[in-house]
Amino acid sequence: MRHSERYCFIGAGSMAEAIISGMIANGRTEPAMIDVVIRSDRERLLYLQDQYHIHCPESQEDAIHKAGTVILAVKPKDLLEALQQWGRFIHPHQRVVSVIAGISTSFIEQHLTAGVTVIRTMPNTSSLIGRSATALCGGLHAEKEDLQATQEDFNAIGSTVLVDEKDMDTVTGLSGSGPAYIYYLVEALEQAGVNEGLSRSVARQLTLQTLLGAAHMLLETGKDPTELRQRVTSPGGTTMVGIETLSNHHFQDALMSAVHFARKRSEELGSAFSPSATK
């Protein structure tokens, strides 16, 4: 549902663009209700303005101060500088929503005026087409209505789940980085089709529809993936040979390791931003 709240994005990278695009395309807000604040790179700001017709503020400070929701979308290494530069313009009547991997709500709260509501989220880049999987958790001052409003914002770009903050690094490793794992899988399946004699266009079409169909089977039947896999794996058949080959190459172990090490990296990114850091 479209509403009249103003949004101000601090940062203009790919995640900010994905969220902006998704919120506009899915009717959560109008382009004129979105401001973007960046430290430099005027060319990037002009691109976003031209592409999405967002508002280009004359005063970055006013844009931050007047927003109902301020979305932190900078790189982790740039967060402290952003908070030092613009944090003083944020007040307790606003929600601050972070989409930054690894950074705790308590660290952000420490660098803002006391009482500011902070909500930590982890969407993924599928928000660009309204298909993100977003997890979120609230900080010290986040009330139920703050979490609900933030869920409504991010439901406009996909689906949301509430989690405990202790689980956010795992979320980052699973669904935050997850699209890249799927693209990597698609690359391999498509190339396998080409290697076995298919044209690239046919290999891609078959791969993507197979992926889409499998996802819908899981969503619409509610069946466990193990059950669905076993249904199509006949003894001595082609699928069994394929599954055995994947198992011999430790396919599942590789995916679980990918999530594990991505989670560890998220923890490492956040370790430099402990709540005890000095303002």
C-alpha cells in the first residue's frame, strides 16, 4: 500500500537501487518521496534520479531530518564516517533501517541520538524485481509497530521474516548471498547443456524453467525437498546417476560450507564495529 512517508537513503549502491526500484515498482511509495544522500559520486546520483525520477534534495541535511525512515545503505567500511557526518540530523521520531551486513543495531544506536529506533535488515538483490527474501530484527527502541511498518516496506520488494539479531549473520550467509549461489549453479547447468551439444539459448531456457518449476513445486506443494527429490529419483535411473555424481563431489557439503563461511565473514565485518567503540 502506498503511503505518504518520506524515505532518505544514505548510500546509493546496488542494494539501495534494488530497494528503490522495488518500492516504486510495487507501489509502496512514489519517486518524489525518496531522497538519496551520498558523500560524493554526483554521476551516480544523477543516474538514479534519471532512472527512477527520485527527488534530488538541495540540502542533504534537510532530506535526512525530514524523512520518516532513514535507510543506511553504505558499505560497512563507510558506516562510521556516514554516522559521524549525518547522524546528528537523525532524531528519535524517525526509524533508521540498516541494510548493512554484519553491523549490529547496538553499534548504530551508540552513534545516534539516544532513543532513535534502529532496525537491522538483510534483503537480497532480488528486491530489484520484487522477489527479495528479507530478514529483520529490532534494536533496543524498536516497537512492534516499527517492525510492522518496516516489514510492510520490505514486503513491497518480496517477503519478510522476523528473526533474533543473533541469527542475522546466518541470514546474511544464506539468503543475503544466496542469489549468487543460485546464479553460480545456473552457470554450471547451462554450460553443461552446451558441453553436451545444446545451443546456449536452449540450455538457458531449459535451466531457468527447471529452476522456476522446482521452486514452485516446493512453494505450492509444501513438501519437504527430500521427499520431492526421492519421488523423481528412480533406482538405476538417470536422476539417480546424477545425484550420486553430485554426492561424490560433495555438492551439499560445498553449499553448506558456502553458507558457513559467508556467515563467518559477516561476523568478521561486524567485529570491527563493537558497541563499545567510541563516538
